[in-house]
Amino acid sequence: MPSDTRELNPQALQCDDPVTGLPGRRALERRLSAAIGAAERSGGTVGLVLVDIAELHLINEAHGHDVGDRVLQEAAGAVRAGLPQSASLFRLAGGELAAVIADTDAGDLQELQVQLVRAVRKPLQVDHGQLLIAASSGLALFPRHAATAPELLRAACSALNDAKCAGVGAARVGSRVSDSLKHLDLVARLHRALERSELDLHFQPQIDLLRHDVTGIEALARWNDAVHGEIPPARFVKLAEGAGLSRELCRWSLRKACRQAKAWRDSGLYRGAVAVNVSLRQFLDPDFARAVGRVLDLYELPPAALELELTEDVAMGASDYVDSRLNTIARMGVAIAVDDFGSGYSSLRHLKRLRLSKIKIDPSFIAEIASSHADRSIVQAIVSIARGLDIRVVAEGVSSYEQAETLLALGCTTVQGWLYSKALPADALERFVEGFSQPPMQAARISAAG
């Protein structure tokens, strides 16, 4: 028994990471083997929680390794403070941290996992503003998910991959190694689908309530796999990022959207901008602005025919590097839109510095806008600020006339959502635009009342 105690003592583990002072992978493997051996003899459990800092390598590229090291240290400190005293913490590759917790049940471990992810999420002050630290997490439990230390690590890695596919801030529980094989198969099938152009774009219109017109169209990637069926966009986008395929996915979306925009312009159906979503990884690609220019030239499109949508956490990254990229593309004449506005850590001072064309209000502020004074006040403030900065506003997720009327009263005249149309294949979108005959808002209100 004394020898087991010495093996499991976290203080006896050698610290070999100069940034965090934490032990590394080899020490983790020894700790897991010893903990599992002790659990086998006592009938106990061993939990392994992985916490991965979101886009640490991109933070290093955009802000430098000094800032990246600060992010890593802050995250490690937050995780360490949230762990039980008996737990051991390790740093693996990149922004990945691993915690080993013995003798805890699955429910307590999942609760701890969620608390750790929340503890990591915080703004960090950098030279030109704030940088949001965020993370995802995966966990696995011995003996439920694995019988050996290598299997437990693989099960936790599988859960972490699932969490990354679900989005930043997600936490997932592991399963047997067969799920890892499914993940790898999906990655391989996505690679083939991109090579063979087997994905598709659907298009959702944006409606001007006053002009009663389609004033914008957003292109949204869709993947219907022959084996696994329809894969949710959030999942295959994260799959692409994790597998190094996000560049191919983004370039494919740009080409297909611009080809469709060209066809609509030539036919006279629609001459406005088609919006394409861009990830942080693609936006920070040094060749991205040139790639956008090449696609526009290929299809002989004016820059105004394209709009790039970035999520708020990307566009409001409080970095001169991000600002420079945004403004370079805006100077080309390509419109820049901020998606999910209001859901993150926007800085009004930073908003003033950017050459934005459009702000899209996050759907979370729209769902209960007709009955929530707080949501109405937030939307009214966003509309007022945007109007003062000559930035257009679109409300996303509009699904009822009541929501649309409330937005119209608050000065938000453009909406996007299922009230008018879901995202449609190109041919269906063409029929929608040609046959668009929804009554103007005033007529709709009178009709509904009487």
C-alpha cells in the first residue's frame, strides 16, 4: 500500500513544461497506469478530463507566443483551481490539458467538467483590447469506457473531438473506441466529398420589411452523406477544422457561391450580395484576401456581389492583426458582416474601427422579443448604434409576424428566418424570389387582426 501511495502522489510527478510548470504526456501515462492499477484492486474508478483551449495556435499566429503563453497559463490556473486537491493536472500538446481524478462517479465528473470549461472562459487583456479565452472538454471513465490507460486516453480524445464538433464551450463524455473509428471514417468521407464536390449550398433570403423585397442571400453549406445521412453543418465544419480541411471547405463555398451569384446576375433574378461564412482559421490565412480576389475575377463579379460573414468573436477579436485583415478586404469592396452579434464580448470602441457593412443580431435576442422588455431594449440599442455608424442591421431567427412587427417598430427593417423561408437549394430559392408575394407588414398585421 505505501508504494501505491507514492506512485499516485501528484507532488511526486516531475514538472517538464516550462510554460505552465505541469508534467507532460509521459507523466500522464504513468499516472493513469498507476491509478487504474489501484482502482482495479480497490474496485474504484478513474476519471480523465481533457480541456482544450480553443484555437491556441491561431492566437499564437495573430498575437505572438507571449500572448499564447499567457492564455495557456491563465487556462491552466483556472483548471487547477477548479480541481479537487487529490487530482493531477498535465499539459499535453498545444493547448490541451489533462486532469486525472480518482474515485469519483460519472455524475460528479460531468458536473466538474462543465465547471472547468466555464472557469476557463474569460476575457484576457492584451495590447489593443480583450481576447476571449474559451475551451472545449472531453472525459472518459475507467472502467466504464476503457480497461487500460491507452484506451482511456483514446476514449477521452474521442469525446474531446465530439465536443469540438459541437462548438467552443461544449463538454462531452467518451465512449468505446468504436466511436473514434466512426469519427475517422467521417473525416475520410468529408475529404472525398470535398474532392468530388459532393457537398451542396443552400440559400436563405433576407427580407426588407418596408421595401417588401429580397435584399440579401446567405449561402449555407450542406452535406448529405451516402452512409451517415445528413450531417449537421456545425459538425462537419468542426470536422473540417480538426482535420485541416477548413481551407478546402471555405474555398469550395466561395467558388460555388460566386458561381451562383454570377448566374443570378446574368439572368436578372438577383443582383445583390451573396454571403459566405468564414471561419477564424480561414480569415487568418495570409493568402485569403488574394483568394477572394481570384474567385471574383474568375466569375467576373464586382466585389459588391460578395459578402463575408464572420462570427462576433472573430470580427471583434480586439487585435490590430484582425482589424487589418478586415479592413483590407473591405477596401476591396467586399462587404463584411458580423454574425451572432450580441452573443460575445463586443467593444464599442473596437466596432468603430472596423469597416463593417452589416450586423446580424443573434437569434437569442429575437425568440422572445415580443414579450421581453430586456430583449427589446438590447435590440433597440444595437439598431441605434449601427444606424449612427451607417451599418445595416439584420435580425436572424425571425419565425413569427409578431417578432417581425416588434422589430419593425424598433427600427430593424430587415429580417432572416423561417417566417419567410428556410435555407433552400438554388432552384427553390429562385422560385421563391420570382414568386415572392408575402404581404407587407402593415397588411399582414391588419389581416391577422381581422
